[in-house]
Amino acid sequence: MAEPAGSRLAALVAPDSFKGTFSAPEVAAAIAAGLRTGGREADEMPVADGGEGTMQAIVSALGGEVRTITASDPLGRPVEASFALLADGRGIVETAQASGLGLVAESERDAWAASTRGTGELIAAAVEAGAERVIVTVGGSATTDGGAGALEALEEAGVTVELDVLCDVRTPFEQAPSVFGPQKGAGPEMVKRLEQRLDELAARLPRDPRSVPMTGAAGGLSGGLWARHGANLQHGASFVLDTIGFDERMREAAFVVTGEGRIDSQTLQGKIVGELATRCRQGGVACHALVGKNELDDFSARILDLASLGEATTLEELEEGGRRIAG
């Protein structure tokens, strides 16, 4: 995996966002600046796994038009939210834009009241703008409504469209409350109520999303869209890397630098850094990682087979990490 003697190929900088801190483009720019200071050319390629930042990553790579509408936030308040139209006729809707956890203050989090209605409004707007197929990225939601709000908005708009739903987890529908409810403000009793509500919703849907992998993403939004609209559920990290042409650019690079806010055992369960590192290993290209926090155990670290793994919590530290890797 060593670079040939005398070669000055560029490094490929392909990080995810440091959620709640820095966007993927900000992280990529900081690392790339450090690499360039260290004498290495850098090719910036921000990535995402189907959660926050996925729309931006795809539009940055493929080009497209971003439009903004007023939609419902998780608690029904108006919020300015964006969707994108790609040149090939597809639309992109990012759940975090209208139904994201970041739109609700910690003191306001209400797992029972939070609705995906705004995401349904965005899908309807994309279709009305001409999208023939819509990519829905479902990470980072504040909701556990099984997609009921989105389904209602689509029904009211009279929208029928083919959907590709990008999931950042493999959790099935019925496990969404227990796995994700606590971070959305749900205590033990609320989790039980949410589980009952999802069971009742599943029984009313045209097909049962329970026990189906990836149907629990975004509090069951993926499952609701799968059950009612026949959505195609896809592994978000794989879809994004394939769509933006990561493998081709990786093979042309001297090495790859990736990163995310936290690297832990979940990284091996389909998260973007794990998927990216696996592709680098299979392609014979060294992969370095700069992360906000490293919680990998020794066994998981060996599986990822990273050339180096460093921590950085500020843009200055990310830039310094880039300089260090260049050296």
C-alpha cells in the first residue's frame, strides 16, 4: 500500500461531518489545507452515510439545483427547508432538513409529538418541481412516528413517486423506539407507548415492516415509506460512495484521509468510515482517519486496518492532522 518512489499523487480527503460541530466540507477543507501545507496536493470529496449532509455530498459531486420551501418542523412550526433536483431527473430530500433532531432544542424534545410531516411536504415539493424519482436520506431525525406524518402529507398532496430511501442503520421497525427513542427525549414508559403506536401503525399498513432490516431508520420513517409506497431501502454509505464515484477517485489517489465525529464499534456496522476503509483496504490504498473521539477497541481497529488514526476536535487540529499525515 506504499506510494511508488517519486510519485506525487494527490491525497483524497473524504470525511463525513462531525455531527453538531463541523460539516463534511468544513472538515475536508481543514484537512486538505494541512496536507497542502505539508507539501501534498489534496482532492476534497466530502461524504455522508444517508444522514445529515448526504444531499450536499451528492449535489457537490453530481451537480444540481437546491430549492427551499417553508415546511413543518418536527413540532409543526414553519421552517425553511431545502430539497435538490439532479440533472438526471431525480430529487433528493434530506429528512434532517425538516424533521431533524437539530431543529428541536433539548428542552423541547418530545418523541411522541415529533412528526415527519415536513419530510413528506419536501417529497411532495420535489415531485411537483419535476422529480421523477426521489432519494430520501433518513438519518438524524427527531421523530418516532413510523413515518405517519410523511405518509399523511403525501396522501394530502396526491403524490405517488418511486423512492430510494438511504438508511444509516439496519434497525428494524419495531426496535426504533428502544434504540433511538431515548436520544429523542423518550423515557422507559414513553418507549413502551411508542412501541405500541408503531405496532398499531404496522397493522394498518399494506405490508408489515416489522423484522425487516433498515425499516427502523428515522424512527420508522423508512419502514412507513417501504410499507405504503414500496420504497427501495438502501445502505446509505454504499449508495453515496457509489453515486459520487468514490472508488474511481480512491484508486487514483496516493492515499485517503477520512474522518467523523466519533469512531466506535458502530463504525463496523455500515457507517461511512467503516465502509470507506473497507474499500480502501480492498483497493490496496492506505486510509488514514482523523476523528473527534476514538472509542474503537483493539479488535475493531485491526479490522479497519487504518494506516493511522488521530483525534482532532477543532478545525486547527484537523489542519495539523493533515500536515502530520503529509509528513
